[in-house]
Amino acid sequence: MPQLPDDLDAVAVRTWCSLALEALGRERAEIDAINVYPIADGDTGTNLYLTVESAAAAVEAVFAAHETGTTAPATADAVRAMAHGALIGARGNSGTILAQLLRGMAGVLADGGDAAHLRLALTRAAAAARQAVAHPVEGTVLTVATAAAKAAQGEEREVRAVVSAAYEGARAALAKTPEQLAVLGRAGVVDAGGRGLVAVLGALVEAVTGQAPVRGPRTGSGKAAAPVDGGSVVGLPVGGVPVPAGDALVEGPLDCPEDLDGGGPAFEVIYLLEARDEQVDRLRTRLDALGDSLVVVGGDGLWHVHVHVDDAGAAVEAGVEAGRPYRIRITHFATESGHDVRVQAEPAQRAVVVVVPGDGLAGLCTEAGATTVIARPGEPPASGELVDAIRRAHAREVVLLPNDAALRHTAAAAAEQARTEGVRVALVPTRAAVQGIAALAVHEPDRGFDEDVVAMTAAAGATRYAELAVAERQSWTMAGICQAGDILGLIDGDVAVIGADVPATARTVLDRMLAAGGELVTLVLGEDVPDAMADALEEHVREGYLAVDTVVYRGGHQRAPLLIGVE
């Protein structure tokens, strides 16, 4: 049995994230079924799961970076990764609030993980979440978070006692939510977001004590129950399951009980935003006037915005005025005769879903008919985001291009999930964006599915790939020892060239790749690379390799200053 932590260290944070993801995975459908506030759209459990999945993936990335070392990552690195992962992957109202709760905890736990820091972390988290919500409502996850923080403020000097007290306080508060919020009382359920938080806190108890906390029983056959204090349950018949969305941007909710429809705003708008604090203050004021359920979380230049509005365009425009919004997601709450219904067209026969490293390639792939997922620097998409993209593609058959070797397992999990929903998915194991471009170029939706997949796989496999990167520190590579600031030329994933500047290193990489032959060179430029460098590289290829053509694309904000493909 592993040694239990005296403090909440990095390993305990990693375990917490893993256990929380497992708990929400088990309870996701039941939490979805009791989701009646603020919108009865049946997705709170799913949103919480996807938010924690992103947090867990970020923590795993920190541990992966320390695999060659003898010690675990610092606690500060782990909790900050958890908070950042939750922020960029937050989904829905509940996921956005959970991201702020984790961010509030991380700000304190980065300085220490003992009982005193944990008590303060819970208090800061509850306060931060309330500040992020424009109009806090009692009987929600905010109430449960506040109760957990208050219950933890005892004289206990052990972490396990603090987390156990917080968990029990949250359970007791959850049981009372139907008395505080009328819509919950009418439906006979506890707050879905609050129940999700109880599951997350239960995972924290298990992470530091080694034992899962006692949970209330569940009803059987057709009931989704929420555990409450004393072991009783409040249940709601389960109705319906999610179905794929019919539009690239607009989705609709599940069917819900008639008396729960409040006739609120028509759209949910969510996006990440790069902006200064003073701009965000003005954004909050403007969005509050446009709609309701406003939650803005984050800080240090990166924010997650969630709001329900009738004018989705105005909500996005407000973000553009404040800074740079991206990962924009708009959900349509369409109603008819008091019921929420999903507006959906007939699915297409086939579609391509492609992960791209920047806005420029996203536009290129969209023009080619693909559904795109943008992987921004340090923000790889989680499997839930890929599943959503497959649903947005709204096709019977989907070809998935991950364009990154590190996304292989994530993409495989997304493909498997989509298959359970009746979509035929083929995963082409593209390892770089230039391989995805080559595969997309030969895609023909009118031919047989297997034939199309074979042709796309062959095109990707025939494309060698390279990228330029800046060395962050001195290290040993396959090409020798590099120093911080050196330009590295990676060919097929391995460092092959160490240079002093981007143009010279790019020329050397091209020569190495073209020495083995080739007919077409693809250059994808980062946003800071001047056109003059592309012209110079085209001239270099033209003069040295007469039979080789060159195409140039602007990749936008991407990790590498230059991506190279040779077919």
C-alpha cells in the first residue's frame, strides 16, 4: 500500500485528479439527469468530467516532463498545472465555476500543502468562485463550496481531518439545496453542480486517506440519485441520452420536464480570452447587460468566459473588444411547446476532423471541408474536445487526424467513445500538421470509406516532417549538446540540426530532407516569421532542387516558428 501523504504534495494532487475523473465518470450520467438549474440541458456531469479531464491531463504532462528525474515535480507545479488545465478545458457553467475553485485552491497550495494551507485554500476557493459569478444564487455549487470551507475551519492539524470535514460539510449542504432553490425543490433533486463538487471532494478524501468516503445509496432501475446527508437519496427519472450536434457551432440540449423550462436566453456562449484585467472588468459589465448566468474566471492574462444570451454575436464581439477570444463555443437552447428540443439536420455521409496547431491552418482546413480543433501552445486538446468535434462534424463516417504523436492515445479514446455513439471512426496516425495537410489533400468523400482512409494514410506516411524549435536549456540531443537559445531542427521527431538562427537552420534541414528525394515541400510559417524568409527558402529549394515545388501557408499562433513537410 503506498504511503499516505502528511501534506498535499504533487503525487497526492495527481492521485486526486485521477480519482476525481474516475468518480465523475461513474456519476456523470446521474448528474446529467438531475441538471435542472440554471438551464435544464442535462450536461452538468459531462461538463464537470471534461473539465477535470483537462486538469488531470495537465498534471500528467508535468509528471511526464520529470520522467527522467529522480524526484517528483514540486507541489506548486502540480497545482498550477491542475488549475490551468481546468481553466482551458472548462465546460459549461458548472465546469467554469469548478475551474475557479481549483484556481483559488492552487493559489494557496502552491505555497504549502499542510492542514493550515488547505483550510485557507478551501476558503479562498469558495470566495473566488462567488466573485466570478455575476449574480450568486444560494442552493447551488457556490453554497456547497462555502459550506465545505466553513466545515474545514476547525482545529484539526492533519490534512486528512481537514479534507474529511470539508467533504462532510459539502454533503450536508448538498442535501439542503432543494430547500434553498425552488426549481430544485419542484423537481425533487439536489443541485447537479453541487453534487459534482461533492464527488471531487470525495476523491480528495480518498487521495489523502487511502479510503473512499461513505456515500449514500442509489436508487435502481431508471433512477439517477443524488446522495444526501444521512444516506437518503433524491432521485429523478432518467430521460434520454445526448445525440450528436447538427451544426459546426450550434448545439441543443436534451428533452427536459415541461415545468422546468424558464424561457431564458437562447444561447450559451463560452470562450477563452487573452486580455488585461481592466479590459475584463469592462467585459463583465457589458456581458451582464446582455444576458445571465455570467461567469468569468481566470487571471494573469488568460480568462474563461461563460454567459447565456439571446445575441450570441454581441457576446463574442464583446470579447473581441476586450482582447483575443478563441475556442469559441455557442450552444443553442431551442424551445418548442415548453420542451427543449435539438435542432438537427440529416448527418453527412463522411467528414474529416483535424487537429491543427494554429489559426491559419484551421482556416485552411475549414476551407477544405474539415472540422478543426486548435491545439494551442501548451494546451493539447483532451479526448472530450475531440469527441465534441466528431459530433460537430455530424457525419456517419469520420476520419480523425490528430497530427501529433503525443495525441495518439487521446485520439484513440475519442474515436472509441464516438463509436459507442454509432459513428464509424477511422484514426489516421498523423504525427505532424504537414502530414495532416497531405492526407486532407487526397481525401475524396465520394469513394468508399476504407479506400479513402487507405489513400489518406498513404499520403500522410509518404510525408516526412520537420519543425524548428528554440532550445529552452542546455541539453544533450541526437545532434550533440545544445545551449539555451539555440535553434533546433527536428526531423521526424528527432533533433537533427543545431543552429544559431532560423533561416540557416531551416536551409540545413531542407537539404537533409531533400537529400532522400522529394517532389513537394510544404512550409508552414509561425505568426512572427516574415514573408521574406519564406521567399528565401523557396528560392533555396528552386535553385538546388529543380524538380521540387514549394507551397507556403501561414500557420498563425503556433508552437514552432516553422513546420516543414516533404512529399
